[in-house]
Amino acid sequence: MQRIIVVAGHYGSGKTELAVSLAMDLSARKDRAYPRLAVVDLDVANPYFRSRERMQLLRDHHVSLYADVFNSTGTTAELPALTAALRAPLEDEGCRTIVDLGGNDAGARVLKQFSKYFQGEDHELWAVVNFRRYETLTVENAREHVEAIQRELEMPVTGLVNNTHLLRETTAEIIREGYEKAKQLSRNMGIPLLATCYPAGLVSPEALADIAPLRPLGLYMRPAYLDK
Amino acid sequence: MTTDKVLMKGNEAFAEAAIRGGARLYFGYPITPQSEVPEYMSRELPKVGGCFIQAESELGAINMAYGAGAAGGSVFISSSSPGIALMQEGMSFLCSAEVPLLAMNVSRGGPGIGGIQPGQADYYQVTRGGGNGDYHIPVFAPSSIQEAVDLLYEGTELAQTWRNPIMVFTDGMIGQMMEPVKLPDYKPVLKPSEIAGQRNWACTGYDDRGGDRERRVVKSLRMQPEKLEEHVENLFAKYARAEKELARWESENLKGAEVVFVAFGTTARICREAIEILAAQGVKAGLIRPISLWPFPNKAFDEIDWSATKAVVSAELSMGQMITDVQLALNGRLPVFLAHRTGGMVPTSPEVAQRAKAVLEGLK
């Protein structure tokens, strides 16, 4: 895995859940090459369910969180007024950095102003796909979305993450059905399928033993009452 | 029915459900937290032969809706709290002129421009009306995306049946969250040539060179007080029927409940978790969830277990607005208390549970 991981994808594909989950996992695994760990929340498209809502959790696990200029004031505006400070983790070679973009090509656009940090080799661009999202139910539709993100960012997507899910109604069958489509998408686009996610505690990895690699996702973003 | 469930964001699902239910005209202006609705409509309506217009303001949007509705179009509009406030004059006109409209408020914290996090402080606005004169708008408050989909799918037909605006009142949390939904099939829509026949009041164009029908007039101006009084009496005969036919609610766990929550939308979901927390602490609690806010489901309160229930708690994302209707429905039969946060803050389930416990303690 490269130093900077940029997570892009359709609205609701699970980018933020993946970004927060990945940060939590990395914080538990000490890596000598990267003594520092940061999440850069670049979601300026949507004022709800952003990784900055979990700022305290991340800080408690020694993950720095960078977002817009209002971040420290708890303001919930959807303004593309980014703090210059968020360049620090992008420049710091000792900092493993996860960049959480907003949804779709429109939400990814904000990254272009930082393109000078993405000229070298030390980054990856992941596209998260959920084949149960209404607008990406087919391989063709998912491909259009991934291509739109690449066009917008003028950067190749380096890996796909299958996060096919229906929140708490996710089953092993739904994940497997998404996995089959993700493999097809990966073949069609020539982009490796890096992982298939499953919601930890909801679906057992044994039920997905034929799928590799698997990645458990802790559900950090969704308050429990939303499933009542 | 789409056989499989799909994952949708509330706002996208609302827009798709309105289209599938027959809405073909949308006029609006973006405002958080519902901007995905106009975004979706601008992209999807032209594909089904519909029309999207971004109005210059919410005032423009509601008056476009008035005109298009008067011409027999199936119109859907949506906005969020301050935007709906701007539309109130138009709502009064539409009610007076009996023009159908499906409207949606994805509400946020107020007053004024307020904030962009979820709120329910437009309860008075949507149930009492901010416009002038004697009128009512049936208001439905879904607590899940699926329920919102079902209400919006039904909404165009309801608006046409009642020849009145129908409001779906939800909040930013339900607009912004994701949920698995089953989308219903597309309803057939009238061809333009069928509108004049099917909607026999709509102003579809009078042919003064020997047309085969009487002139039609859609208006709210009545300069003779006797005529205006008669018109309003007729509207209220319609509203009296609506009060009987449109009251909807769900109740849960009322039998043996020491305390009963009354909550709609997002707050009802929080109360469900609070009920579980209270059960674990040995306190039985129930829930009355109004689905229609006007007409308020007064009958729901007759289901209360009078031998067990000691108090009713109205849980709201406001300083307490629905509580007025809860008190009217109970008519002094039980004490009513408030559990609330406002300004875009959402109470946690333990906070709501704690409030109910404190209420019961206080009554001892």
C-alpha cells in the first residue's frame, strides 16, 4: 500500500465508512515507516455523514483529521473553503494519509487543486463500488461512474473496492453477487480488485471464504437509531 | 415492483418515487439538505417526457406550480424550511383555487436561515399554514425512506383526488441518510390530450371558434363576500371529509406502557431505541407515531392503556410544537411532557429514555 490512499466513489458507496475503518485499522497496527496517520476529509459536496463527524474517535486513536476551515468550530457548512493545513499530511513523508472525497465525479473535483501531490508514485486512487446502489446496479453503470471520476481527476483509478451492501440488510449472497460484478468490472477496465468488504458483526467471513481478499468494515458512521 | 431492494439516499428516493407516482413537472431552487431532489429531477425528468425548471427563487417555483397545476399538470415541488416559508403565500392561493400539488419539506433547524442539520420546527408552519385565510393542507410525516417513497408515490393521486396541495414533511436526516428501498412500478400518466377530459376543471385552453366545452376558471379572487363565504364553507366541507379519511398513525407497545412517547419522523426512530433502553431498565414504554400531522390522528390516543399509562412525552426536534396537538388530543386525560433538542441537534436515545424516567419519577 502506498503512502497516500485517495478514496473515491459514488454517493453512498461507503467511501467514508471505508476511510474511517481503514484509519482505525492502521492506527492499531504500528508502522515504522509512517509514524503519523491522518484522514483528510475533502467532502465539500455533502454536509451529513462526513468523516469529520468522527473527529473525536479518530483523535482518540492518534489519527489527525483535516477538513475545512470551519472544522475546529463545529460548523456544518458545505463550503469548499479548505484549510491550508491539510497540505501538511500530503507533504509529510512520514504520514500515512487517507483522503476521503465527496461522492461522484462532482465530489471528487475538489482534489484537483492538490494535483501536484499526485504526480509521483506514492499514492493510490481507490474507487469504491456498491452494486446495490440504484445508479450502479450494473457493471456498465459502475464503469461509467469510475470513468467519470478518472476524467474529472485526470488520474487513473489504481484499484477497485467491492463494497456491495444494503446496510443492515446485507447478506453474504448480496456481497457475493456484488463480487461477481466487481470481478467483471475489474476485467473490463483492467483495474485490480483490491478487496471485498463485509460488515463486521453482521456477515460472517466464513460465509465468504471463497472470496479474497476480504476486508471487515466496522460501522462507525451510522447511529444505531437509524436502524430502528 | 423492482424485485430487489436497492440502496438509495433519501432525497434521490423521494425524487424517483415522485416520478414513478406520476409527477412530470418540477420547479425548484436548490437548498440544503434537499438539493439532491432538484439535481435528480433535472437529470431524470426529461428522460420520461417531463420538465424541470430551476426557478429564480422559491417564490417563482410555487407560482410556476400554481400555473402548471391549474393547467392540469402533475407537479412536484420540494424545498427546505426557509424555502417552504417563502412558498406560503402560494400555498394559500393553491388551496383557495383548489389546484393539486405534491410538495415536500426536507426540514432543517430554524428560525430564520437557521442551519442545515435536521429539524422539525416547521410543524406549525406545515400544519397551521403560514399563508393567509382559512385553509388546510394534508401533511404526512414519514419515518423511513421506504415510507416516504410510498407516500410520495401515492401523493400525486391524492393531490388530484382532493384538489389540494399535499405536503410530505420530513427532515434532513431522512433526506441525507441511506436506506434499502423497494421502488414501486411506474404509474401510467395522462397524455396531454387526455388532461382536459380527465381533469374536468383544468384550464387546458378554450377554443373560442366553436370549442365543445364551457370556459373553465381557476381563481382565488372572490369579490362578493357571500360568494367567498360559500366557497370557504365548501372548502371546509372537503377538509372535514379529509379529517375523517386521511388520519394515519401507527402505535407500538401501548399495552401496559407506563409512559407513551408521541413522535414522528426521525424522532420516532430515536424513541424506538429509547423504548428498548427503558425496557432493559424495567420501564415499559410505548409509542404513538402520527403519520398524518394534519389531520392529527386524535383517535390514536384512544388506544392508550389508561390503567397503566401515567404520562405522555412528546419527542420533537423543536421547542415543542406538536405537543399542542398532543394536548388537544388528550384533552386533559393525561399529563404531557416534552423531550426535545432544537437548532439541528438530535437527541440521543439514552437522553430521551432518561427524560421519560425523570418524568415518571416526578409524578411519584
